[in-house]
Amino acid sequence: MKFFLFFLFLSFLTSSVKAQFNDYIWPTDASPYLSSTFAETRSAHFHAGLDIKTWGKEGYKVFASKSGNIIRMAITSKGYGRVLYMQHEDSTYTVYAHLQRFIPELQSYIDSVRMLDYRFEVDLDVASKNWYFEQGEIIGYTGSTGIGPPHLHFEIRNKENKPINALLSNLSIKDSIPPKITSVMLIPMSDTTFIDGSKFPKIYSPNQDSNGNLNIGKIEATGPIGIAIQEYDQAEVVTNKYASYEFLVSTNADTHFYSRHDKFDFNESKTMFIDRIKAHGSHRRSFQTLFQEEEAVMPFYYKLLNKGILYPSSDTTTYTIKVSDFKRNSTSATFQLIRPFKPLHSINNIEPNIHSWYWRNNWITHENNESINLKKNDFGNTWDSSKDQRILYSMDNEMLISRIIPEHSYHIISPNRKIKLHFTSNSFFDTTSVALLTNLDTELPSFSILPETKMVRNTYFVEYYLGHQFVNNQNYQLFHFDRLKDKYTYVPSKLIGRTVLGQPHVLGDFVIKADNAPPEIKLVKVTTTTFGRYQVVFEVEDDLSGINFKKCEIRVNGIRGIVEYDFEEDQLIYIHPKFNPASRNRIEIILIDNAGNSRSDMFYR
């Protein structure tokens, strides 16, 4: 009865929300299909809208989904690209992003503002312009500006300017295909938990029986565990994989976890880092958690019993994981959980490599399933007892472990005093232990800040003193190194004397590298867009720090224009509203990278 009343209440909430948003039209003639759904994860935030497929093409019409005024328009290098914001008579909002261009009146205005100081990026409050559009009028054209391939990103926001799932309105899609559950990961939630003989997370693939039911089988566990799943949803006609809408973990007796993707606040967007996690040893955050991972509660949680954490008993208990899409197509997988009478023993060995250890906020599990409880002061050697810091030694490394409480700020200094870290208050969502690993025997100055799977709520600061490693006339910068992808990513940094100062937004492996080479220009051409606008395109390359488009300048026949940058294509683009090329054009460019290296070139085209 309790289970029935809970879902009856949720059904009432859903229907009441729908009643408030029931007079929209589909915002484009590109297609009635989606490439992404609401609340999917992106690199640093939840997806706030629906992505509508444009089949890899640009230039489809974008309509005002509801009558209202354009109150804001912006152009950004990443994120939304060219974007329009509308406010409607009922004080709700719609957003239209990644546009190729706006209609001429809007485009001419924003270009005139940009030409004042040749800015690529602008964000304008235009409510005073009283640009009113009736429902169905054209406001722009689909494109691929910002991040991603061609598509239209469309949002509905409520009166508080918070995004809601647009499918809660009268808008709809065709979908009769249920989601798929591909993997289930059981996660130890204490340093004494064993799952089928291991203190490491265990991944299971569901098996389908003759009746089409998914089952993972019987799992033996001691101690609390959490569940995370790999899943995806699909719909007719398209091959895109979406995130699902509802997630449920239950037994016959109760609901242990229930979440639903209806709405969120942009202030909660970074909680995405809690909701999606990596499998141990993976670089992809491909698992959806079905429990409360940290103290910050997700905006989608509707029911949590013991924070969604499961406690095995001596009686076999059957758990059901149910995943549903917005059309209520659903898939379920079951497993049986029992606490064995005999203690579980280690069944796997882990290489003695620090990066292969399993890190949690409060403990580390390393080779041979041995754990270190980081809340106790009985490991390693004391470094600074007042700051709850201890040192562990492993082969050629020394590791300083510091206990960090979110409400406080921390200064961490490595034992060799070369590295300083500064974490401001609320750098993390929950109390955690951060390890600074000094790599003593490497060719490049390098260090690690672990656990790399731990997401940072706010950026933090790094100082690295090069000392005798410093070489004159070398432009040292800080880079994050992804071991799994074998890739370097530039961290905003600068060299002061012999010290490199950086501001990372992730934990992991870092190196100091010299970036002395200016960017390269591969190709220069005068082109015409599909909508008849002339432009000059530069194919550029900078393998280390990347292009600093805000400091680049381009002149054609002596006339300076706007410099736009396409990150995905590595292209600089010269834009001028009145550019009409001659038969032979003198093209001048000043090209600068993020490390400050520059070059000046002139071409005739």
C-alpha cells in the first residue's frame, strides 16, 4: 500500500507540471527526432534541454515555440554558441542554441555590437529592444556553433528560470523502445566490505532468461554496498543513445532508491560529478549511481532509504532495478543479495601500482585486497598532525595524504617543498582525503593529485618550484596528463621566476612542460557560407597550450574584423559584416597561443 501511494503522489506531481506547459510548438522543421534528452551529463554540467536532430546539416528554420520577446542573445566559443533566449507572457522562458545564424535584424544588431571592439563572444541583455515574435515565426537557423555536431538545443525554463524537461509540456516524440541495462556495478561502501570475495567494485552483465527477464544472479557480500548501472535508451528511426528518465531500486517490501529527470537548478549543475562515476581503471564516467554518493543531494532524488545503500542480510533478498524512459517503456533486472555465514576471502590480486588502487573518501584498497582507513592515524608517518597529514612511501614515490573538510580552506606542501596546493572552502562536496604524490624519478617535472576519480567542486591552485630543473628561456606551463588516452591538456598557468602557477579544475596526473613554439598555420582560404556570407578561414594547429583566439588579430585589405574560433575544427575565421573580397586580397594575421607564443604572417589570396 505504501509503495502504491508513493507512486500515486508522483503521478499527481507529473500531471500538474504538464498542465502548466501545454501550448508549445516543435521549434524547428529539421526533424521530429532527438539526439539527446534532458539531464544527460556533459563535461561539467547536466544537459538542460532537448537536442533535436538535423541529420548532420545546418540551416533549418528555427521557430518561436511560443509567442514572446527576445530578451537575451549571445555568441560563445564553446557551450551554446549562437543562442537566443525568449520570455513569454506567462513569465516562462525558451532557449534556442547552437544556431548557425539569427534572422537578419537580430544578426545585424549583434554584429554591430561585436564590431565596436572586434569581440567574438558577447552576451547581451536586449529586453529593452521589444523584439516580439508570434508563435511559429522564424527567429534563426540551425547550426553547429559552440560544442557538438549540427543540431538544435531547445530548452523550456519555468518562471524561476530553471530548466524543466521539455517533454513535460505538450511536446512529444515517438518512442516505444524500452531502455537497456548493459552492466551493473556493485560498489563497496566501507573499507571492510567484500563483494564476491573482493574489496574492489565488481561489474556484472545481466543474463536474459527464456521469458526475457534480466537477472544478475546471486551475489555474496559483507558490509554496505551501492549500485551503479550502465544503461541507455533509444527511440524509433534514430540510432542515438539517450539517458533514461526514471530509476528505481526496490524489493517487495520497499523502495530503496527512486530518481526522475524532471527539473534542476543551474546552481545544482555540478552535482553531475556525483551522479555519474567511472568504473575502476576507466576514464569514462559511464555509470549512473543509484544511491546518494556524497552529502550533496541530487535534484532528481525523490526517495532514498538509507541513502539508497544496501545492507546484505543472512537471508537472501531479491532486488529489482527498473529503468524507464519518458514514454514509460521500462526494463528491469534482478539480483539476489546475501551475507554469507563464512567470512569472504580475497580472490584477486592487484598490481602494486598506486594508480590501480581503489580510492574512496575515507579509505584506500590496494594490492591483495588490503585497505587503509584514512580516518585513522595508524598508517604511514605523521607529517603534520595539526592538519591531519601523513606520509606513505611506495617504491620511488612519496605520498602526502591530507584530510580535507569542505567548509575549510587548506594549504598543502609536499615533503620536498617543491609543490604547494591551495584548496579554497567548498572545493569538494564532502569530507575527503587528498593525496599529493611526488614523482621522484621522472624525466619531466611531474606529480599526481589523487584520487583522480574525485571531482572538484571549485578550481584550486598549484605552485611548482622548478629549482635546479629550471632552464633559461624555457616557457614552462602546467599540463594535465591523461594516462589512459596518452593526452596532455593545458591548464591555465603562468611562469613567475622559477615557479609555475596553475589553476586546475580536476585531480589526476600533472607535468610541467616547456611550450616555446608558436602556433602553425596549415591553410588559408577565402570562402562563402551556405547563406552567402564571405569569410576567411585559417586552419591552425597548436599541439600544447592551444590557440588564444581572444588575443589574435586578422586584417583583410587593411580592415580589421572579428576573429571567431572553431575548437573542433581548429579553424580561425575572419568575420566582417561588409566583407566583399577583391580578386586578390592581402591577409594579415597575428596568431597567439595560451602560453603567449605568437607569430605574424601575411598572405595573398
